[in-house]
Amino acid sequence: MGDKETRFHYNFIDYLRVTGMIFVAWPHLTANLNPVWGPLSFIQWLINRPLHITQNFGALGVSIFFLISGFLASTPSRRTLKSPTSYFFYKLTRLIIPLWGAMFFFFLFVKLFELLFNYSSWWSQFSVLDWVKSATLYPHFTGSIDLVNGALWYLVPLILFFLLETLYRFYGSEPSIKFVIFTLSVLGFCFALHDFLPDALCSKLPYIPIILWGYLFNLKSQNRPSLIYITYILCYFVMLFGFYQFAPQFYQDEPYPLSAIFALVLFKGFLLVPTAALRPPKVIQFLSSVSYSFYIVHSLYGGFVISAFFEIIPYGFAVAGGIILSIVVANINYKLFERPTVQWLSHLVERANCTDE
């Protein structure tokens, strides 16, 4: 692909990550906390309602992140573990360690404010067990409500995708359209047997075809474009049926597939832009690097700041303060947990692969 740089870094991914950050943070820090805020109402009138963009861009932002995950999953990497089970451990650890670090330090942050300033926030009501459940994604796997950090639901379809990748790696490890067909077959099998599967699991499956769209974007089997196009369509119908059957509110009332298609068009648009025109400035590179940690913490620290100050300062300033603090904390979490975890895992992969050879 023309957008590819050395060592499989894609400039357009940096821009898409930052775009996803904005789209995900916007509803969590505006519509969820102050649905009558003037600028929010104007954006809804100008963009959301006429274009039927649901969840105040939240679905669009998450779909962008899903597409990125799928795209990168089909990029060959020297850091790929040859053992399927080790591969799953690698992927899961990259997600979980930064999550645990972020949740633990926000727990301390909340308790510190309670101790020093006698300030009770939204999170003061939760027990230690509630925090542990949220950090382990327990509510999202069981279908209960996670009031500590509800944004973490996004990780469940991603983990299920990695699990399917792991199963496929017992057959073949090279990126292939066969993996997409295998995954769609498994999803169809799960849909057929939904009476025997947990509802919480089935409700997360419709998001996996969005990840597969990103995977298909990056496949190198360009010599069979017709099959790829057909597979795109199959992904759409599997996603559509999944939402219709297991999350009907996202089929008609708040059509999630439409936001996914908007994300698909945006992704394709960035792919068509030459690499030279997408050299990201340092601020974009920085925000891209902390985007995962930002996703984890933005509704926590952002919500904390807004709830503490929105009654005494203009709401826009409270939102700006929440975003700034979230970026600062995301950077700290990235340096303390995310980057060291990736470095440790990369070293582990190199040793394991050398041993296998």
C-alpha cells in the first residue's frame, strides 16, 4: 500500500486515532453529563440529526478504533508470537496491564480527594469489589451494568476477536481472507445457537464484523478483489443480523451500522491520501501514542473534573479542563504501564521466537 512506511507504521492511523479520541470523548463529557449544553445542541442540530449519526459521535469513534484494530491485526509483524496461546497472552496483556494501572491510580485519586478535601464524587459510592469487577471487565462479560467505567465495553469485542485469531492460528498464522471467512462462520454458528449462549456474549458479537472490515482493508490478497468485496458484504449482513437479533436498539432506533459505514468511508478516504501528505506533526503523534490510555481514563478524570467544577465555571471550561487532565494522566499511564508492557512483551517475543527457531 502506498501509505505504508518502514516497520509498518501508517501515518494515517495517527490521524484516525486522534479523530476517534475526539468522537469518543465528546458524548461522554457532554451529552452524558449535560445534555442541554448549548454547543452540544447546536452540533446535534447541525450534524447528528440530519446525518443520523447516533450516540453523539460515540458509535462513530468506537467504529474507527475497531477498524484500526482490524487493520493492524492483518499487518505482518516480527513481534508476532508463533505459539497461538502465547499470541493471545501477548494481545490480552497489552490491553489489561494499562487498564489495571489506570483503574488502580484513579481509585487512589478518588480516595485521596475524599481524605484530603472530604469531597464525595460519583465514584465514592462504589465498593472495592465494584472497582475490581470493572477493571476485570466482569460486568461487560456478564451483561450487568458497569457504572464505574462503562466505556470499557469496547474491550470485550476486541478480546473476542483476539480469541478467534488465536483459534485460527492453530491452522495458519499468515493474514488471510480465510480467517475472515472462519470468523464469520463462527459468528453465524453462535447466532444459530444463541439460546445456549449468554446474552451478554451475543450482544458483543455484532461488533466483530467491523473489526473484520479493517482486517480486509490491509489484506495483501489483492489478486482476488472480487472475493474481498463479497466478504465485505457478508460482514455487513452478519453485523446487521447481529444488531437486529441481539441489540435491536442499535438496529433501528440508534442505527450502529450507519456509524460503522461512516467510519469505513472515513478510513478509506485516509487510505487514498498519499503518505507524503499525511506526515503527522508531533502533537498528533503524541496523542496517537496515548490514545488507548486516553480511552481508558477520559470518562474517569474528565467526568471527575466536570462534576466538580461545572456549577462554578462555564461548562466549556470544565470540559476543557477534564480533557487536559485526561491527556496528562493518559501520558503518565502510557509511560508507566503501556509502553513498558509493550517493551517487555516485545523482548519476550524475540526470545520465544529465537528459541523456537
